[in-house]
Amino acid sequence: MRAPAGCKLVGRWRIVEADIWDQDYLDLYGPATVVIGADGRGHIAFRAMQATLDVEYGPTSVAFEWIGFDEGDEIAGEGDAELLEDGTIKIEFAYDNGDEAVLTARR
């Protein structure tokens, strides 16, 4: 699925905050980032986790399912991201096992 022309979340974002982890933990293996592509795909990496995203678009939000690896273990889940008035995005990130985190990212 291609992003609608007006989707404001397409691009690379730096994850700068999480409700359950500090920044050093987020950046354990490099800068924590999320990339929302215009082609229905994306990528997220923080801590020891890397995952690909399958994205559905709205003008100021996206929803996604994800699958990846964390310290060699296969993991999956879903989430969504919404553009806030201050130009950051709020990402609600849920693991299939029930763990959840709220992340904040900026360009």
C-alpha cells in the first residue's frame, strides 16, 4: 500500500523518549529510530530490537504490524503513530506477549 500524498509521517524519525526505558537503554546498539516509508513498509530499531513494519496510512497517523528480532529471539506485534501539534510523533508500540511502550520521536 502506498502512502497517500498528504501523509505527514513518511520519513526518518529519531526516537527521543520512552515511557518505560531511559535514552541510554533505547540507544543501546545505536540511535533509536523509526523509518516510515511511502511504500507500505518501514523499519524500527531500538535497544537490541530491529523490526520491519507493514504500514497503513492516514493523513496524520499510521497503523502498523511489525515482525523482527530482539537479542536473537523472533518477536512481533502491532502499533500506531500519531503526529502531535509540536511536530513530534507519539508511537504506541505493543508486543504480541502483552508488553507495551509509548515512544516519542522527532525528525
